[in-house]
Amino acid sequence: MLSQESQEQVRRVVELLRRGRSLLFVTGAGLSADSGLPTYRGIGGLYQEKMTDEGIPIEEALSGWMMERRPEVSWRYIAQIERACRGASFNRGHEVIAEMEGRFERVWVLTQNVDGFHRAAGSRNVIDIHGDVHGLCCTGCRYGRRVDDYSRLEIPPRCPECGAILRPDVVLFGEMLPYEKAQRLSAELARGFDVVFSVGTTSVFPYIAEPVLEAARLGVPSVEINPDETSVTPYVAIKIAARAAETLEAIWSGYRRVDRGT
């Protein structure tokens, strides 16, 4: 149940949506946490310890450099991430964002999450800037495929065509963002949005914070849905300190009631 203060903020968001035609949702681990997935760090996080069993930071274990030189180390922790996602599915928050595509002229999602839940829930306009853990690609040839889970994979897996190591189609630490996805993001931001949402992300990466910061510079309304304070909190027009899925459902229900005139 949302607090009285959050309910009031939800009403303000509904008024923004009544005047809006184009929406951008920037989403992070806090949205998928409502599907039972652990966040990266913090309470209930997958990696609360600073060091791995190998005595190195998790960011180093999950780096492009490590994947190239010691793929068995990277794969050990990638497999942990996939195992944490296994059996989970999208939640009502993902569904709400997908349903909004049918009501507004233009709705886009920029997500840090690699779980693939936005597309599974029905969203079509998705920039999964960090990739999808269910996609595998070969480090030696053009082979690639999708897998539902890693339970039957040899770790690290090898390409059936050339024998090279397979890797997940995700951006590891120290790697560049995919060019086509970065270009699509730039193009959509250049077109502009009427409302920008930051949902369940700490916004530590510049390209994740930038849509909110740019909205603030341009006087475009922005909304943050996150129980915690983040780097973009001082810049948003409306802050809702609550969980993602129930807040998005409250916003969507409120909007549909007003839109129907009931």
C-alpha cells in the first residue's frame, strides 16, 4: 500500500500523463527486484562483498579483459547472475510500461537490465543498453543463439562451429556500449519526450542519468520511482519513494480512470 504522500505524488504524475504524448522510461534493477531478482549490491544484493572468491573485485571478474584472458572466471559469476534470474518473469511494472505503448503516441524504454523482461512483457521499443543475458555469441566466429537458461551449458561454453569460447551478449565492465543502441538512444533523445521516468535505478552511469539531467535543463517534467535517494533525485520534478511495480500500477490505474472520465 502506497503512503498518503506517495498517493498524492501519483496524482501529480497522472496529470502529467494527461498532457503528454511521448514517454521515456529509464529502468534498473529495482524494477526487476519486484520479480524476485536480487539487485546488484545493497540489501538483498547479489554481490554485497567487495571481493570475489578469487580475491578480486566483482567488477574485474565481470570485465571484458577477464572474459578475454580468463573466461572461466567471468563465466563463474555470469552464471550466478543467470541462476538468480532463472524461473523469474516480468512483473506488473513491466506490463504497465508495455500497455502504455498502446495509449501514447511514443513510448521508449532505456534499460540497464539484462533479464529481457521488458520485451517478454510486450514492450517493442526497448533499448537494452547492456544487452540480454539469454543471448550467446561466439568470440571467434559469427555464431550466436538464445538460451532459456544456462543449466545445460558447459561453463565456459564453446562454439559448436569453431570451438571458441561463447560469451553472453552483454556489456561487461570496461567495454564500449553497442554502437547501434547508443545511436538509437541519441536519436530518440534528440526527438525529445514529454515526460521522463527513472524507475528503480541508482543512475550511476552517465548515460542512464543523462535523460533526467537533460529533462531538467529543458524544463521537461521527470519522475523518479525509487525508495532510496539517488544521484538524480535533486533534479526530478516528482519523487515517489516507493517500489516500482505497485507505483506504476497505481499511476496507470489512476490515468485510466481519469481518461475514461470516471
